[in-house]
Amino acid sequence: MSARQPRFNQQVLVDTTPLPDSIPKVQEVGASSAPLLSASFFIGARCQAYNDDYMKCKTEANGRGELDCLREGRKVTRCATSVLEDMNKHCLTEFRKHWECLDNNNQQLWQCRKFERPLNKCVFDNLKLEKKIPGAPENEVPVHERKRQIFAQSITTQ
């Protein structure tokens, strides 16, 4: 046995170095996982070009993307924030019901289809954003539009 006593570092390290002026300033999104999951497909629909630019930058940076791609990352953050602000402005009730359901059901989307359908309709009517699941088969009804949810605890048809 070793005679040395274990030592644990419990300090939080914070880098206070300011970012260079060449990197645009941006407020953080400020949302927890449930609202972000609820809005994720709409964020993807509106912000696809910014997301693609960011991922292209990260791929081309060969592991140095954290610093080299901050500008593109800030654009993604601004776009995501704009989607959340618009959803709160136009569809607050539907949005809140859906993300609260996700929060109470372990982030399981299939448990919250009852609240998702009115949210999808409201966002489409007001923001002209449509939920599309990437990689979903073209010739099948998308899972979020199916009348019967197989794994849901409360089966609802709308």
C-alpha cells in the first residue's frame, strides 16, 4: 500500500482573458435542455446555413476549431436565440406546454406528441418553420405526425 494520502483539487478555474475584438460579442442562449429540445427542429430549419458554415469550419480546422471557428459559432448562437425569442413571442403557451411535458417525461419526445402538434401548427402558421426530421424516409408518415404513438403512456389521436 502506498503511504501517500490522496489530494483532490476542488478549485474552479476560470480564464478571465477577454476574447479578441475580432470575435463578435453575443449573449448566451440562456435556455435549459427541455426548451432547446422542443425548439431544436425549428432552430435547425432556420439556422441550417449557419450550422453548416460552423461545421465546415470545424472540419477544415483539423482540431483547432474551438478558437478558429468562434465567429461562426457566434452566428449559430444568435440565430438560435432569435428562434427562441420568436417562439416565445408568437407561440408561448404551446411552447411552454411542450417543453414542460418534455421536462416531466425525461426528454422523451413520444410522450409529448399531444402538445407537440399544436406547437408545430403554431410555429408553422406564425414563423413559417416546419419540423422535418433529417434522414427520415420520404415514403413514410413522419413519426411526429403518426396518429398512434406505440411507446407513449397515454395514447392520443388528434
